[in-house]
Amino acid sequence: MKTLFECTDIKDILGKELSSGRVFVCGWIKTIRSSKSLSFIELSDGTCFESLQIIYDKTTSDFTKISKIAVGSAIVVSGLMQKSEGSKQAVELKADDVILAGRSDTDYPLQKKAHSLEYLREIAHLRCRTKTFQSMFRLRSVLTYAIHKFFQEEGFTCISTPVITGSDTEGAGEVFKITTQDLKSDCALDPHNDFFGQEASLTVSGQLEAEALVAAFKKVYSFGPIFRAEKSHTRRHLAEFWMLEPEIAFAKIDEVIYLIEKTVKYLISYILKEASSEIKFFDKYYEKGLLEKLQSIVASDFTIVSYTEAMKLLKAADESFAYKPEWGIALQTEHERYLTDRIFKKPVFVVHYPKEAKAFYMKLSDDGKTVAATDLLFPGIGEIVGASEREDSLDVLSSRILESGLKLEDYSWYLDLRRYGSVPHGGFGIGFERLIMYLTGVENIRDTIPFPRTPGKLGF
């Protein structure tokens, strides 16, 4: 039997000039059709969007045995490539040997051509074998590479921020607590006797730690999982998801906005080029006009509007909002989509939010009422990016921490950053899965990550 390293990837076979000599491929059977003298196998190895058609006839050994192999089985095939007589593919593999490498039971649940996304979420360990999720997770892989490629080319240093933390970045309190103490015990948990000697939780953001490192490297970014304990069942929320968080020193909010637009356009352009088959698939089956939408984003000049002006537009709108627009409240998804879909019809930066609506670390404006913060809103989905200039004044930051009901001692190291060489700096966060929702047109965030974690759902 040929090993994985001796087999040729299907992506390296398709689209190439036909050459003489034997070809060895290995993969999993997507479909198999057999007659008395001929079998057609659709084989996928996950290396590209397309599958490879394999023809196996009765002139070769074990024809009857091979034609009865169940869908989902793994096989190793050798043979010669030839031009296909069918219209669905240009080439096919005329097999002279098929070896069963891994048998699938006949009750394999993915034998039907179409399954609902809801059903496939219940078998997350198998759904990655479908066309939709192979496309989704290949695109996710390409996008991950694009992130690192862009920031490395821009001179950023990739950093690792803690997954376990002692502080809630934004003071929201919706965190997963960590303990090594016996939860079955009748005794109350004492954080002083715990592993770290204090309360600990899974991080909701790596931003604060990134601010420490940006003071050494000037431009940094982190990309990894974060955790939010919101008991939300909406199509836009996960308990565990990935976040891209760049941070730049010697920069104000205008430079942050410039970097956001440059980043977003680069990532979309890269996907359009390197995952074009996947984008066309999602355009056909999940969002008609997706390709055109993404191309228009790249070609657009993003709009910038102040929060105050946005509120004026919303209050003047002939629209029955569930949440009445009033200066001082956080923008709701319905407000965001009205601005992008109905008024500006393209991506919009909303800037200078009321300080009460944003986190304590955001730079206080001269008016004392707003902060140098921005959200990038996309048509059809709302907020994609959250960003701000960070407060670099020790006195102002101390006051903001206390105003937020937090303790100065919990942020002593963060305040130290303002004592030792603090400069204007800022950064942003992009929710990776929300971005993927926009890039694919898939409506539920649970379908953008291999194993979604949501309230009441931890297992497969």
C-alpha cells in the first residue's frame, strides 16, 4: 500500500497537463455508482475544492468487491489519468488497482447529498467531510495564513497573550472562572487557596497584555482563542472564538482607522484570489451576489461618521426600532444595519462614542464626554471591528478604572505602563468567526468553526 507521503494530492493533479506514468492517490469516497461492468467513484482528499472522478471496470481484479465499498471509506488508488468523457470534469483517473484502507459502516450518516446545517451541527465530528464544511474550513485556513502574511509584511511582531488571566479586560464580568478546588465539596471556594492564589478566569481579550508588548516592539498582533460566558443563543455568539488583536504605538485613532481599512481590504482581496472556488460555492448556495459584494468592499472608500451624527440620522429615520435611538446608548444591531444598509450602503466607521458606552481604557476626548473609539460596521451584519486609541494618561486612566467600579490594585501593572514611557497608542479586534460569516454568507456563526461551543453545548 502506498503511504500518504507517496500519494499525490488531488489539488496537484487537477488542472495540470496530462502526463504519462502511474498516479497514486488516497482519500475518502464521497459517492460511488456501480453497474455490472463499471464503477464511478468520487474521491476527496481535502486538499482542494474539487473531487477526483475514478473509473474502475470489471477487467481489473476484485471489481465486485470494490464496487460494494461503502461511502465514507478510505481507499488508495493507482492508475492512469485520462481525459474525461463527462461534462462535469476535464480529467479522470482510470484505476487499475483500488485498495481499501479504512472501511466505513453502511450506516454512515452523510450518504445523502443534502443535509441541513442544523442537522450537521449535531454531528460536528463528521460534518467537516461535507462540501460545505470542507470549503468553510479551507477558507478559514487560507484566511489564517493571510492574517500572518499581512502583519509580517507590515513589520508586526506576532505575540502570545495569556489564555488564563486574573482580570476581566472590559469589566463586564461575563467570564469563565477557573479553579482546581473541589466543586463537590460543601466548603465555600477560597481563591487564596486556589492554584494561583487568587481568582482566575479564561481571557476575554489579549489587548491589555498586547499593550505591554507594544511598548517594546512598537507594532504587535495576537491571534488566538478568547472566551465569553454570555448565555446568548443568537446566531452571532459563541462561548469560544478567535480574535485578531493588533496594537500600534505612536499612533492615534486616525492611524488605527487607516490600519483597519488596509487590513480588511487585504484579507478580502487575498481570499478572493486564493479561495476563489470556495467563494464561488458560497455565492451559489448561501448568498447570491457574495462575490460582487466582496469585490465592492475592496473597491469602496469606507465612510467615517461620528456617533453623534449617527444618532441624529437614526432619530430622524422613519423606522420603528426596537431600541429607541438616544444619545448615550450603545448602538444595537438594528441601528448598525440601518446606517450601513439604508443610509451609506457601504462600510462605515462610527467614531467618538460616549464614554459610558465603552471600556475604561479608551482615550478620553477633550470634551470629557466621548472617547476616541470606533466600530467598523459592514452592510448586512453590523459590527465587524471594534477599536480605540488607548488612554495614555496615568491620572485619567486611574479615574476611569475607579469610575467603572474596578480596583486600582487589579490593574497596577497596567497603570505602570503609563508611568514608564507611555505614548499614544491604539489597536483593534476582529472577531474571526464573524468575519468568516461575512466572507461566506453563512448566517449562523456556529457554522464557521469546527467545534462550536455555546450555552448548553460542549460535546459533539
